[in-house]
Amino acid sequence: MLEALTSPPVAVTLESFTDVAFWTGVGIIAGTYTIFALGLQLNVGFTGIFNFGQAAFMAIGAYAMAILTTETAISFWLSLPLAVLIAIAFGLVVGLPSLRLRTDYLAIATIAAAEAIRLFALNARELTGGGQGTFGFSDDWDSISETIEGWIRDLGWADVPTLFPLLIVVWTVAVLLMYVLSRIQDTPWGRVLRAIREDEDAARALGKNAFSYKLQSLAIAAALGAISGFFLALNLKFVVPDEFLPIVTFIGYAVLILGGLASYWGVAVGSVILWTVLEGLRFLELPLSESRIAALRFILLGLVLIGLMAFRPQGLFGKREEMVLGD
Amino acid sequence: MEAGTLSPSREPSSAERIREAAREHPARTAIAVLAVIVLAMIASKGLHDVAQRGLNGLTTGAIYALGAVGLTLVYGILRLVNFAHGDFLTFGAYMAYLVNVTWGMPLVFAIFWAMATTAVLGIFLERVMWGPMRSRGAGMLQLLLMAIGLALVIRYVIQFVWSTELRQLDVNRTDTVEFLGLVIGRTNLIVVVIGFVTLVATGFMLRYSLLGKRMRALSDNLDLAETSGIDTSRVILWTWVFAAGFAGLAGVMAGAITQLQPELGFELLLPIFAAVVVGGIGNAYGALAGGIMLGLVIEWSTLFIEPRWKTAIGFIVLILVLIIRPQGIFGRARAI
């Protein structure tokens, strides 16, 4: 995904604006980041925990799936739930000591934990392939992808992009997750989370074990991060440590704020807007070198974050009465 | 303490007494533990290796400490977790590059120019961003995300102008100085000396000057400082001058002993945060000591593990301190 950000623009002509294969790629990235940021929404928007280590959960999901599939007898399909469980376990390990900390300490602790995971992936070469990464895990998915591609061709679309099936699956999963999460949010469990966000002491005074609820919230975010990691891996067909830099989490926060806090559907809107703008910059015919255009996109990302925080902290579609940033 | 109040008649065991003493005097305990570790290392790896790595550790430690003292003051006074602080270092390094390499002037000028321009950047951002946001009563996460956005803007403007190409300051990279059988690069030696002179001067400034006292007063309790008649907005501006100026200096120092690239400062940010947390957030002396200690621990760790793992040591120290003693070694127990 970062590859997509730093790689040279494919084309800067207007006809590529209608390039289906290109926008399929953008759609997959937007879908992946939607799932990624749903975890942040649960943590930040609905529980009030500042998780800055979401990239680590994505990394663990992607690596666990890739390593289990290639290095053990475990099938690709079984590796998916196992990878989710491993990510949840890591979420608990991180959460148990750090969720007791004040929010600002928690932010630093989680980003440090995420960097520790990335450095581990970079240096534990025997397990992860180091900087070269892991690949060769996607055979089972590829055959399914080809089957779906065949169905679409039968429907009469001859030049369907190779990645189109992944686009369908990532958004199906994303919509499903948004629906489930929105429903959960209306249960008593979801209301306790909001109560903790508003006033943790009050929730505790009512006999709710706030720590346990926060831990559950973080564990679910870890699972969502792991799922987004699967789609990242299937999109790239390899897993490398550079895909899990802290900036991935920061992009997740930009998606979150753009869509608005305390809204799961907003996350999808935020992700689609952000990635359309970031990738759409390629169509501006700027007389600049490729690396400068890449830098320009991150400058834009930074300005979006600053601008939103200064002028619209509840995000484009957030509810003001649920705004949690001004507290 | 608790055991004593519950059963006053019972004599506390020696283990309890040690634990209580450790809690009462965390700084002394940390130094004692460090001393034991150093002796154990000397016994197992020999004095020469330990001293040589320690010397390297002092070099990086001075850079961490200079970065950390500014970050901790800004954090303590403004309650701002400044994720852009690392990119202040990068900014300083590239400002020095501009003077030293592009304009071909001596490094001394470059250092002063880097400190001055980074300080101006700090004041500018306080005036256009942080001040207005504070007066609007912005929340912690709001400021934190703004700082992240600012970090991205600074870093990628630098990348836009200077590209990702590795660049070097015009410093002597080959000469070495030998004493007592230890070897240190000439530039590294200069960096250590400048770093320690600045750190000691900072320590004295904070301890004895009126401005230093005011800064610590603000860091302790901003409202109380304001009601006692301190012109807080002036002190805040001076805090930015010091924080950003030292960040610029640390950036030049890091650039002088390694190479310049746009991620230079961001890669130093988490070790600097670790130094801040070790020293206790908001505690300037703690940050100075924490930086030096972290530099030493990271370099000494390479006696036992492969050097490629040493970056991870900084995070492990950070996480351990947050778990065991989140208020830091020098911090007082407050609500964490």
C-alpha cells in the first residue's frame, strides 16, 4: 500500500481517469483501510482509548497468515482464523499493562509496541524473511479469484481487471463488519463502551469493569487489524515490514477523522474520499519529478489532518454531540 | 509502607526495607542497578569493551538528551505530545546542510544557523497553531493528531526540497582520537563535548536562572504559575526557543555522525520519547539523565546481542518503564 504511495505515477493522462484497473486498485486500498480504521473507530470513537499501534495488528495478521500457510501444513483457510487469534492474543498482551495508563502514555506505549513488532519482523529473518519479506501464500485465493473472474466474464464483461474479485470480497467483508459493529454498538455492551468513553469513573461507579471492557475493545480492534492485513497481503502478494510503518496508523486516523468519530459507516466514506484524493493527485499534470509528487501527497495528508483538527475536529460527517476530541 | 501501617509492631524484613527504599529513592536505585550491571559487564566482557561501547553510548545519549529536554518541557508545560519534535531535528540538520554544504560555510555557522532557524520555526508554530488551539480549549487527541499532521508536513517538505538522497555534512569522517586505549572519531568527540557542555549549561539554566525556574514552575502547574504572577505566554515562547533550538542542535549532531535523510529525526523520536518517559514526563533533569542512560544501555546491549537488534532495545526500555514505573525514574507518583 505504501508501495502505491511511493511508486511512480502510472500515467498522467486524462484517459487513465477512466482506467478501470487503476481504480480497482484504489478501491481495494480504500476497502482495506476501511476495515483497518473500523478498529480505530471502535477504540477511539466509541471507547475513548487512543490506540496508535493498529499497524502492528495488521502486520501480525498478514505475517501470521503468510507464515502459517507457507511454513506449516496448515491450509490458507485455517490460517485466517488462527492469525486473527494470534492478533487478539497480542492485543491482550499489549492491553493488559498499557490500558491502565493515562491516555497520552497509552498513545506512546502502543506506537512503541507497534514499532517493536515491525523491527522484529525486519530482523527475525529466519521467520519473516526480513526486509525481503514473505510470499507464496496466495495460491488458494488465486484459484478462487480466477473462478470469480470467470463468472464475471460469463456475465459479459470481457476485460475484467485481475484484481476485481478482491475488490468485491474486501468491500463485502467491510460492509458486513460495519453492519455487525453498528448492531453491537446498540447492545448493552456497546452502551457501556460509550459510558466509559464519556466518564470512566461513572461507569465504574455503576459496577462496570471498565478495564475489562477496554481490553475487549482493543482485542476486537486487533482482530479487525488482522483482517485488514489479509487484504493487504492478498493485494500485494507479499508481506514486507515497510508496509507497517507508523504512518499506516496515521493514515488510519486521517480516515477516521475525515469520516467522523463515532460512526462506522463514516469510516468507509472517509477512506474512499482520502484514497480518491491521494491517488487522484496522479492525474494532475504537475511539472514535477515522481518523488516530489509522492512527497506532495504526504504533505497533503498532513495538511488534511491539521485542517480537520483545527476547523472540524468531529470530522466531515461526525456528530457534534458525540465529539470526543475536544474533551 | 503499607505493611508497616497495617501491623506496626512487626519489624519489616530486610527485603521489604530494600523495596521500600527503592520506592522512596528511585533515582538512586536506578543508578545503583546501573552500577551493578556495569560491574557485571566489566567482569564478563572486560573493561576495554565496556568503556569503548560506553563512549559510543555517550555520543548517542547526548543527542537523545538534547532532543528529550525540549520534548519534555513542551509536554510538561503545554500538555502537547509533540510528534513533530523528531522532524524539528531533521529540519535543523538540513538547515545546517544548507549553510555548510550548499553555501560552503564553516560548520560553526551552520550549527548556530540551524539552532536559530529551528527556534524561529518553533515560535512561528506556537503563534499560528498551538497558541490559538490552546485558547480554543483543544483536547489532547486533537493536539496530538495535529502534531502528527505537522510532522508529515515538515518531513515531506524536506523530502520535496532535498529528495530522499543520503547527504553528508562537510565534517571529518576519517580522523580518530585515541586515549587510554579507547578510540573515538574526531567528529564524534566534538559532538560529545558540545552535547555535554550544552546539557550542563541547560541544567544550570533550569536550576538557577529566573527563566529556568519559571519554566519548571509552569511545567509543574501552569495555572498556579499564572496566578503567582508569571508572564506565562512569554515563558511559553522561551520554552519553544529552547525546545526547538536544542532539537535543531541535536539534529545537526545526529547528521554529523551519520547521514542526512528525511526520516533522520523521526527515527530518533521514539528513543527520545523513551528518554522522556524514563526521566518522568515534564521533568527536564530527568530527560537529560534519561537520554544519557538510554544511549548507554542501547550501546552496551550490543555486547550481548547482534547490533541489528539494538534499535529494539529502546522500545523495550520504554515499554518496561511504562509497565513498572510509568511516572519515570525521576518522576513523582501522580495520577498516571
